[in-house]
Amino acid sequence: MKLDDFDFDLPEGLIATRPARPRTSARLLLAEGDRISDRHVSDLVDIFRPGDRLVLNNTRVLPARLFGTRQRGEAVAKVEVTLLEPQPRGWRALAKPLRKVQPGEVIRFSDRLSATVAEKTETDLTLAFDLTGEDFDAALAEAGVMPLPPYIAAKRAADDQDRTDYQTVFARHAGAVAAPTASLHFDEDLLKTLAAKGVEFTEVTLHVGAGTFLPVKVQDVTTHRMHAEWGRVSAAAAEEINATKRAGGRVIPVGTTALRLIESAADEEGVLHPYEAATDIFIYPGYRFRVTDALMTNFHLPKSTLVMLVSALMGEARIREIYAHAIREGYRFFSYGDSSLLIPNG
């Protein structure tokens, strides 16, 4: 299974830099078995059935990109930092320019927030901030900006609108440095309307890491090593999903992050168990899905692990057809783009 098997040509103009407004006006490609139809997210009310259970990732994106300065004598230099994950000694982070930052140096991000470089490796560093707890959260909210994906950040800088746009309406537990983007299409009204129809919801938490944007560098994709992300499925959430399966309802994760988490928490028989750990599950064609019946997801990058995941769900040839249709019809791609609902056996 080669990396080039998951490549396709994407016109630059189809990369979305802003989301649709309102959120539910985004287009939705509905793929049911061998059928494709062009819909809108607002049509989910007519597509989902009573008894379906949507699995939502309630992680909250941190304003994890920081711009600061370091000083050596009279010389002051700019440093850009992207927080990755908390560590015992501080926050693991990426830095630009990394080679010019040295352990022991202080980086000042605002009047309230600064950090000492506690450790440095060839790829990242660890920052020990001068604040903790709620004081750190408040200072980070003031100084940080949303960590937009590289393909958006290359086109424009993050702004205050992204603090709303790049956050789901059900975000509760802070810890992600990237959004579960399929969930960005939901607003409170759509959630209420779906609930009134009999669609049920279960929330889980997977803190999406910057590793989600790392390219696959091996030609034999089966040898790719997946990044790890921390997730939690509560006992109540596991029982809700198991009950839906027993009743014959469909379990539909909203986004690949929710899908990867519930597949990690399920045993070989498809029974979900409480889960609180890191997962580095890598799903590519040949994988046997244990819990997932369908998936709502945005359109992904060529040669990415996420294209491999949807190919595992729908089949490689079928995904090529779906993506060719999306490109032909002008669907908007990636984090702020349009969505799809993939149902293997419609």
C-alpha cells in the first residue's frame, strides 16, 4: 500500500480560509453506499434517523500560538511559539527560530506572561511558564492566538474572529491545539432540532495535537508511525454507545478524532469500555471498524492519514470517486471547508 495511492490534485482555490456563515449553510456531500447527493449541513435533520447517536468531541482549542521576544544584552529577537502539550516540567512547544533559542533563556510574551526554556531538543523545546492554573489560562487567552492549520496560516494571520470560528459550540475541556473541524458545522439550533427528532448525542474528549498536520514521509504507508493524542471516554459515554448498538441504532462519530477515540476504546467484539489514555491508532484500508457505522467529516489533504482513514471506511476506489465529485462540484476543502457524511452501506 503506497503513499501515492492516496494522492490527488486539489485546485488551490478550493482551500477555504473562512467558514461558511451561518455554520449550517456549509455544503454536505452525502455518500450512501454507491450514491452521492449534494446537500447542506442543515439537511442533516432530514438525513439522520431517530435512534442515531452522534459522537461529539468536546475538546476546547487553546489559543496556543504565541509571539514573544528574548533578550541577550541589548539585542532583542522575536520568537514564535506553538504550544503542543503539557509536560511535567512545563509545555512542550515548537519555536521559530528554534536554533537561536537556548535553555535557560526567558521568552516574554506579554506584560503578564513569560516562560523560561527548560529543555531543548532538535525538534522542539519545553517552556516553564511563570504562571499556573487560572492565572496562566487568563494570560494565555490574552496573549495567544488561535493556532490555525498551516494551509490557512500560510494565506492569512489568525484574528479575533477565529476565536469563535475555530471553536465548536460544545467545546468544554481545554487542551487541543487543533479543532475537531467536522464539529464546527453545528450550531445550537441544529443540535436542538436533531434532539427533537430523536437523534442522541454522546460527548467524548480527544485533545487534537499538532501531529494531526504532520505529513506521511514513508512510501509504504503501513510503516508510518502515528502521533499520539490524549483521549477520554467516560463510563457513561461508553454505556450510551453500547446501548445504541444493542438497540440497532447507528453510531456516527462527528469527525475523525471522535472516530479514532471510540475505535481505540472498543474491544474486538465492538463493545466500548471506559478509556483514559493516549491513542496512536492508525486506521488505513484493511482496518475492521468495531463501532463506527458512518462518519461526518470534512475533506482532507492529499496523502494524509485522514484520507487513508476515510478510504478504510468507504473503500479506496469509492473515496477517489467521492473526492473527484467534490472537486468537480467546487466543494471547499480542509478545516474551514464543507463537509461530507460517509455511510458505507446506505
